[in-house]
Amino acid sequence: MPELPEVETVRRGLLAHLQGRRIRSVRVLHDRAVRRHLGGADDFQRVLAGRTVADVRRRGKYLWWVLDDDDAVLAHLGMSGQFRVGSAPNPDPAGHPHLRIRFAFDDDGPGLDFLDQRTFGGMTFAPGGAELPAAIAHIARDPLDPMFEPASAIGAVRRKHTGIKRALLDQTVVSGVGNIYADEALWRARTHFERPTDRLTRAQAAAVLAAATDVMTQALAAGGTSFDALYVNVNGESGYFDRSLNVYGRADQACPRCGTPIRRSAFMNRSSYWCPRCQRPPRA
DNA sequence: CAAACTACCTGACTGC
DNA sequence: TGCAGTCAGGTAGTTT
């Protein structure tokens, strides 16, 4: 499940692979991969052919390739999207069920494939979007952005009238945090996921955001988190931060801090993992 | 206007 | 063995 550290790992791989290369052809093999591109698959293929990739940037879980003429192409990995260098894992498009988009380049070097099992990911052309594609103008800066302002994010959290985990997952408040790192950050900050944002002190909100920043920084250094083959870098390799997770996916196992069994609770049609001793629930 | 809810997807896994 | 049900979950659009 790609969150900020995984997307940043992919961004770095894409930059190394794509910078300065001219796209020769694009083949869309599944319409859903370009569902946000209004012109459809044919237009997507046509508009990208002949364009040169100058840079690869990221905000939160979105990344975009900067093209010539100030245009860009925006991508989101969704739940299971992957960019893979070369013709791996299968040179025959028809032979790989998850291949969605295939890129070839003028230099006859390795191609690039976008694969996506669950099809929540996708790409769209973003005219004039080199600096920031208009489609993601509503996405807040993420904690690894040099322009990220903690005081601003703290204020945004405390202005919400909801639980702290919903605020962490709200990409207009702070971006890049998904279910895994939200649970890890809340455990580190000893904060229950339902604690009301409008009753957090500035120091409490700051502690949660600092914990999110720390855990994502450490995960990035480890190459990201992976539980299975769904998340991999552009070379198909998994990160190893899953060995460092303290609560996520560890229901009934001992809390690394106090030994109390970790709980799993239903939350927003998914799960929250938390320590009932370190993270006391708010009064009802 | 903001918060909450739902649809969108496929494959691995569980229980009968 | 087969099959229905559950779970994984980010985002956009809809409803409250």
C-alpha cells in the first residue's frame, strides 16, 4: 500500500530512469488506468508521444513527470500501482494480467510499464502542470516537503471537528499519510485514533505530526514498507520497513513498549491497530 | 461549508 | 473441491 515513503522511493527510481529521455510511444492496455484523462486512451497516447521528461516531482502520494513546454503527466499508484523498468516481468503485454500502460523511448533503452492489480491508480495529462498540476491543487504539502510548515499543519488539524486519525488521513490537512503510518504515528505519540482534534493542545497535535514525520522519514530510509509483492520499487524490489512496524498488522501481539496485546478496531471500512494501555481512548 | 458515507476494484484467504 | 463471504484501502463524488 504505497504511502509517502513508498511513492518517494518510486519517484527517485523514475527520476534516475526517465530524466532527459524522449517518449517514443505509449500504449494504454486498460482504460481505467487513464479514467481521469478526459480525452481517453487514444488522446493520452497521442499527447505524450514525442515529449521529453525533464524531472519527476511529488506531493503526498501523487507524483508527476515534468515534460517540455511546462506540461506534466500526473500519476497516482492507488492501492497497487507499480512502475517497473524494462520489459519485466513479462515482455508479452497480453501475458501479464496487470499491465495497464507501456512506455517506449526514442533511445531504444529500457521501457517503462505501469502495472496495477486493483486499478485504483492511474495517470492523466496535466497541461501547464509542471509546477503543480491543477488536479491536485487541493492536496496539502507533505511533511517531507522543504516548504512544509508544521505550525500551519498543527492549525489545520486543530480546526477540524473530527477524530485525529481522520484528520491525518485527510490529504487536504497534511498529505502523504495513509492507514499504516497513521497508526504508527499515533502509537508513537501515545494518542488514541478517535481523540477529538478540536480538543488537542498545540503540543499534542505537534507531537502527532512530528511522529508522522519521523516514521515516514525512517521508512523512506529503509526503502519503504511492504507486506507482499504489491508494493515494490521500479526494479521490483521490496522495502523492509515492515520489520520496524510497532502496531500495524500486529493484532494480539505484545506492544513493543508495554507488552499489552495490540488491539484491532474497525475504522472507516478498514482497521486501526492500537495499544489499549499506551493509547487511552477518549471519554465517550 | 464541513463531515461522513459509498463506489470503485482484484486476489488472497477463511469457513462451511 | 467449490463457493460465498471477508479483507486490503486511497480518492472522488454524493449525501447528510
